Amino acid sequence: MVNENKGFTLIELLIVVAIISMTMAIGLPSFQSIIASTRLTSTTNAMVSALQLARMEALKQHKSVVIRKKTTDWTNGWSVFVDNQVVNNTIDVNEPILVVTSFDTVNSTVSVQSSYANYVSYGANGRVNQGGHFTFSSGTDWRCVIIASTGRIRTVAKDTATAADVATCT
């Protein structure tokens, strides 16, 4: 009589579970830092996109286009709109809203500091109301969006920043 057992023993299953657990324990912290870095990059890119859209629309429509924070903090998001009724840098009735950006502030580790108190305004000539910056940070890492008074936008990361960039962004 031949005994043909098919399957796994309890010991074999426990060894596989232990190996998977150890692999996850080693890989999970690295994966969390990748997620934080990706959130930081995507938030920075969202601001760059909003700034580029505002500048392009201001030049195209020959009108003032404003990026305004949605609440008391830039971290919660911003709105981009054409300020064509009364140029007061606030959304008035019948002013077209081009884009609204919102973020999950509960699960996000990204914070935003800015030299702009409430808004950035691009004039019909594509220039901003004043040069400034937005600094997006998560843990010890940061990205900075620097806006020249001409309206030109450039992005700087912590690991590639010059001493002047660090002084501007931190």
C-alpha cells in the first residue's frame, strides 16, 4: 500500500508565513518613505501645474488670473480663477474657476509654507504681483517652487539646492 499524501504540512506553512513576515518587516519602512516622497512630489507638481495654467491663461485672455488658497492654509488646496469682474483677487460672481485642487489633509504628511499670504496673481503680461516661493515639506525632505517677478517658475529639491535656494526656501 502506497501512501500518497498531497499538500503541505503545518511546519512548511509556518516557515513560509515566517519568511513572508520577515520580508514585509524589512520592506515596509522603505515603502513608506517612497509613498511620502511620491506625495511630496505630486503636491509640488500640482502647484507648478496651477502656476503654469494661471500664467498661460493670463497671457491668452489678457486678464488677471489668480491662484488663491481655499482655506486659511495652502495645505488644504487652492483655486485658479480669472479675476475679470473687479480685480480684487477674490472669486466674485460669474468669474470662471479654471481649476480647484484639494488634498487629503488627514492622511497626508505634506505641509506647505509660502511667502504668499493668500494668493498669487498673474497679470495680463504674464508677470506675478510679486516674486515668492512655496515650500512643500514632508519629514526632513522638501521641494521648493520659486516664482520670479517675471512669472518664471522653477522647482528646487533639497538634495540639489544651492545655498541661495536654501536661504530662499527655508
